[in-house]
Amino acid sequence: MVQMNSVKMVYDSSGTEALHGVDLDIHDGEFVFLVGPSGSGKTTIIKLLTGEVHASSGEITVNGFDMMRIKQRKLPFLRRTLGVIFQDFRLIDKMTVYDNVAFAMRVVGASNSEIRERVPYVLELVGLKGREKRYPRELSGGEQQRVAIARALVNSPRMIIADEPTGNLDPVRSLELMLLLEKINELGTTLLVVTHEKELVNAFSKRVVAIQDGKIISDGMDGYFSYEIE
Amino acid sequence: MKLSRLGYLIKSGFTGIFSHGLMSFATVTITMACLIIMGSFGLLVVNINEMIASLEEENEVVCFIDESLTEEEARAVEPLIEAVANVSGADFVTREEAMSDFQDDYDPALFESLDPSVFRHRYIIHLTDISLMESTKAALEDVDGVAKVNAHLDYAEAFVTVRNVVSIVSLALIVILLVVSLFIMNNTIKLATFTRREEIAIMRMVGASNGFIRCPFIIEGLVLGLIGSLLAFGIEWALYSLLINEVVGGVAAALISLLPFSAVMWPLLIAFTGIGVIVGVVGGSSAIRNYLKV
Ligand SMILES: Nc1ncnc2c1ncn2[C@@H]1O[C@H](COP(=O)(O)OP(=O)(O)O)[C@@H](O)[C@H]1O
Ligand SMILES: [Mg+2]
């Protein structure tokens, strides 16, 4: 669950005001697209939710954590409630598919038996059964992104946040990937997907939040129509 | 901590060492060299101090009492002498005792006819600090009833000066070398964190605790520091034993006495491993700090 109230974000390094007064509520179990042109502040919103940057003012609550007052050493516990996926997959090249996913469990303290039970289940869920021993470079882009999804999913987060997950994929792979995310949402995980691919968004009837110049300009179920990329 | 986690941490600590072997080798070598230099100067200071301590015991100041005083009168001077600053003790020796000591040292036949009256009553003075010998000697000469004071001034002062200079130089060197070791260690572990920056980013993203992320790098620093210190200890041992053999066999034996290695072994081992561990842990944890800010 996410609650953002009047959130302003100024980057100290450049003085850029990336967000000026964002209000956004995401309830448990929802599937939300966050759309908007490049530089509009989408990634900034994600970084605020994961605690990578701190808002200049406003209120942010993520899965019960007060992001304006959270202590540095509590951040890992917040992050265990989130699964994050990026455009560039961010897999570890020298680890196999299996190890990439198991790694995420191991570093938060899962036991070997928990890992042996959970990793194959998640790999099967994302359609990578039989690919366990491959290395990332031996996989297609779509498959690599599925590994990233498996890794995000493996610690059973309450919410998955994806920043342009289909940015490096062709349209067919993009649709397949979005269908997978929809399936994961149907299994109970909240989903926030950032994208600027209009057709893809309109292929689903989901809630669409549109942002432009650091402000939310529309929020509803009527797809991507309500705003145009200039 | 679960066993699988512990295994992971230790394993990745060691993997780091081999994945950039040349830097690890350089770090161990430099840490070792720094420790050997530190240790050599440390041992030099310890040995000089030891020699000064034995000088302070052996090199007595002798205070001769005026011939006109009787034994009782001479004994009465004792509290006055003991009241002088820097005097830690005074032993009274009668002229008869002085004569028999003298005869023991030389051929008794030569002195058979000698009358004890040619000797004077005297005090053997022990000093707290031999570097203050000159002023103490002057103060003793001012005491009523004291005729003359014998002291080996230049010898004592030279030793103390050498000790002070060597101590200052050693301390400065030790501080500099400690900084050098920390710097090298910090850089090596920084390289380790750099080669594994993707893993670190993913660990942070999935919510690994800072302690968990830091651990392999601290283990790596610790292992490198310990290897360096144990090698340094072995080499220092060999060098010191070699030196002792040289001194014992050579002409220097008359002038210099060295402590046996067994007397300095434990302090040296503890100091080396202590410094090795501190350099490893401090260097390691400071290198990883930047990655854990957010
Ligand atoms: N680390 C940063 N430092 C300074 N300015 C930044 C930083 N990251 C993003 N910005 C600025 O903030 C604005 C929003 O960026 P971002 O959230 O990345 O947009 P989007 O993800 O929608 O493309 C842009 O003007 C960008 O230049
Ligand atoms: Mg972005």
C-alpha cells in the first residue's frame, strides 16, 4: 500500500524540482500503470518509494513505513516488502539463472532448504523451467527480464515496482511480459508499472496514472488517451 | 546467524581475495613490510630502554664523606642525602668495608699494609632518572659533610639522548606506516567493492542488511591483515635471532646486550596481530561505507 500526499522533490545536486506536489494512493492488490514522458518524474517516484532518495516535503507511506522519518537501518526491512524490476534487468552476469534468484533469498537470510523449495517454484511461475543452469548472456532479453521478475518475486514482496520493464523488448515480448505481471497481480501482489508505451497500456484495462512535469495530470480507468506526448 | 549465511559470508570474503590476487598480494606484502619496520624500531626502543635500566642499576653515583667526620657523624648525613631530589636510595659504606671491597678486586698482597684511614666513608647513591645526573650531582655536592661526588655523566646522558631520539623517530615512523597500511588496505577493499558493485546494489535492493553487505569485505580485510602480520612476525623472528647471533659471537657483545627473542615474542605477536586486525577491519569497513549511504 502506497500513500503520497503533496510530495515535493528537489534534487540537491542540480536544483531540479522533479516533483511538485504529487498525491497518489495505491491500495493492496491494485495494478497501476504510471505513464508520462521522459523526464516527467516517474523514476523519481519509484526512488522515493524504495527509499533511494528522500522527498523534500510532503508525506509518504509505503507498506506501513513512514518514508519521511524512516531510519537508515530500517530501510532493508522496507525493501524486503518490495520487489523492483528495471529496464536493464540488472542480473549478475557470472551467476546462473538459478543463482541469481537464490542470491536474493540468501542475502536476506533464507535457509538452504527454503531456497531449494522456493526458487524452482518461482522460476516455473515466470516460465523459465529448464533454464536454471543458463547464464544471463545465453538468454533473450525477454527471458532475462523474467529472471529479474523471479528475483523480485522470490522473497514474496507485498508489492512489485517495475521501471520501464519492457523498454528493451520487442512488442511481442513486451506483451508477454505484461501478461506475466498481470498474472502475478492476480496471485495477490500489488503492481506499479512505469512505462510510456501507449499501445501496451491500452491493451489492458487497468488504472492509469499520468504524470507530466512532476505533476499528476490524470488518474483513472480510461487508458492512456487522456494525455498526449508532445 | 544461520549456517548457510555464515558460509556465504566467509566464502565470498575469500573469493574476493583471489579474484584480485595481485592487489591482495600487494596489500599483504606492504602490510607485512610496514609491520617489520614498525617491529624493528619497537624492538630497538625496548632494547635501549633495557640497557638504560641496567645502567641505572649498575652505574652508581658515589658520594664521599669528609674525612674529618667520624662514622657516627657520617651516618647522620644519610637523611640529608636521601632528601635530595632524584635520589631513590643511599647505602652507607664504611671506610673499612670500602677497603676490603677494594682488596677483593685487586691483589690483596699489594694493600696489606694499607691503613683504612686512606679510604673515606661513602654512600652509594641510586637515582630515579639518570638523565638528571648532572643536577643531582651538584645538589649532592652542596650537602654538608659531602666532600666529593663521583658520577659518569657523559655516558648516561648519551644513552638517554639516544633513547629519546630513537623513541621519537620510531613513534613517527609507526604512525606513518600505520597510515600507509590503512591507505593500501582501504584501496584494495575499495577495488573489491568496485568489482562487486552490481551484487552490492542488488543486495541493497532486495533488503540485505548493511552488516550483511559489509561482512565479506571486512572478512577480506581481516584475512589480508592477519596473513601480513603473521608473515611479518615470522620474518621479524628470523631477523632478530640472526642479530642476536651476530652480537653474541662478535666484538659487540661487550658493549651491547640484547633481550632474548622469547622475552619479546608474545608482546610482538600480540602487537602484530592486533595491528593487522585493526588495519584490516578499519580499512575494510571504511572502504565499503560509501556504498551503504542510502
Ligand atoms: N539524480 C538526479 N540528480 C539531479 N536531477 C535528477 C536526478 N534524477 C532525475 N533528475 C531530474 O529529475 C527530473 C525527473 O527525472 P526522472 O524521475 O528520472 O524522470 P522519468 O523517469 O520520468 O524519465 C528530470 O528533470 C531529471 O533531469
Ligand atoms: Mg525513468
